Amino acid sequence: GAGVSQTPSNKVTEKGKYVELRCDPISGHTALYWYRQSLGQGPEFLIYFQGTGAADDSGLPNDRFFAVRPEGSVSTLKIQRTERGDSAVYLCASSWTLGSEAFFGQGTRLTVV
Amino acid sequence: QKEVEQDPGPLSVPEGAIVSLNCTYSNSAFQYFMWYRQYSRKGPELLMYTYSSGNKEDGRFTAQVDKSSKYISLFIRDSQPSDSATYLCATYLVFGKGTRLSVIA
């Protein structure tokens, strides 16, 4: 695709529910990143994929958060038992490899009520 | 200490001014640096990418890296109201907090 695509753009869910956020990276980009951004803050790193494998998942806040990239392209961020504190904009970015220019999608705004 | 430090501002300048935005980083192993511009309720947009030390210029924007002092800068010449946004510095998976810039016509 022309750019990084994230769906849905907005998601409202009830506390305790499960959500999936999808990221479709730029075609050919092997590196994919998930970030979380709260109001007035910079993006906070969650996880980085190189190909199909999670090369660095040190930013995932707890075991309710999980991400996959089974075919090395589309990635899904999964959040179990959502909490109100999970409300934020979830950003996805991709690049040819770690260290090259990274391009972001428009984000998914998650609201947990 | 956070790995990338950035003054959150806000910074307000008149149209036409030269703007200087700065970040410091802690890990001397970092080799590449990026500056992003983010408008309200939008994703970050890549402005500048630099590798190692030195300057890089693109139109009205200049990115500068000083590895000896672990200091990175973004200069905006002839600033325009459309430059009003939050500017984020980043290196190796880590972002600064962002500096909110307003350019007043």
C-alpha cells in the first residue's frame, strides 16, 4: 500500500472486553513497530517485529497485551481484559529494517469505558 | 534517566522566525535520529532522518546531530503558521515527549 494503514480508526469498548487492533505496513517493510500515545506525551514503545518474530517486546506493559505478525506483513495488537488506563492512541509504524526511516499510520484511538 | 529528553514547551514564535528545537539522548551507541511533526489527532509524519553526526538540510528544515554532546537539533527557517504542530525527536525505538510549537501570523 501507499502508507501504513491502521484499523479501526476509533474503537470504544467496555472495561473487561477483548480488543484487536490491526496494522497494515508499507509493502516490503520488514520492520514493524507498535507504540502507545497518551495526550500530551510522546509515543511510548510497545513492541518491534523484524519479519514474523517479535525482536523486542520489552515495552508491553503486562501480559494482557500481545501482538502477532504471522506472515511478516499485517500485525495485530491484542489487548485482553481491557482497563480504563488502556485508553490511548495506538500507533503503528514500519520501515525497511531497524534503523531506517520509519513511517507511521494515523493510529487507532481506543477508549475503554 | 529517560533515554531521550525533550523540552515540551509550548514554544510560540512570530511568523518568519527561525525556530530551534532540541533533544538530548543518553546512549552514545545510538547512530540514527529522526524528527517527526505531529498535527492534532494525526499520526507522526517523518520530517528528517539523519545517521551519525553532522547536518542535513531539506528545504526550510535543517537537522543537526552532535554526538560528542549527545544533542540533536531541528531548525526551521522562515516559520509559517502551518508549521504549528508538535515536533518529536526519536532514536532507536525511543521518542522524546514532543515540543508543541505555535507560529503566530
